[in-house]
Amino acid sequence: MRAGKRHECAEMTKFPFNDLHSFKDFVVFVQICSPNRFPLREGTLANTPWTLDLAFEGLRLGLDMAVREKGERREFTESRRLVGEAYDAYKSGDVRSGFTKLEEVQKLLRRVPSQ
């Protein structure tokens, strides 16, 4: 296995998804728990908590994975923009806007077949 591929696999194991289908569930998880209602992360050293930054890192990596799985699509490009806007909204304290942006991401991802 190439070094880059090993790093990619190690990064993905930090998150509870491994394909587009399970990534769609992760988007809902982040939406429900943001900005500060995250549970402890099961299976991690000392059950470290999720954070907003870690969850959004997962969203960005998940979109990268979706592109590798399905190819570049308008839904992924638009979702990437919305994820950035949602993160900015949550960081500035605008929870409603962040929630709404992630709702839009869910709608876009539903258009892409998975399983």
C-alpha cells in the first residue's frame, strides 16, 4: 500500500463512515449535534469527545471520499461550499444558519444514489 493511501485510510478510520451511504448518516449526526452537543467518541483513547472542528474535518474528508467514489458532481461541489458556510455560521454563533446549511447538504446528497 502506498504511503498516501495508508494515510488516507488512517484518516478515514477517525470517522464513522467508509462510503457515501454511511457518510450521509454522518452529515445528519453533525447537524443534530452541532455546535456543542457532541457525545464521546466510542473506541477512542479515553473516549475523547467530538468537537465542532473534528466533525467538520470529517465532513470535508467525507466529501473528498464521495468524489473518489462517485466522481466529481455538482452536488459535491455545492455541498463543499455549504459545509464551509455552515462551519462559519456555527463558529460565529449562528446556529440556525449552520443547521439550515447542513440541511441543504443532506438534500443535495440525497440526489446521489448510494447502495
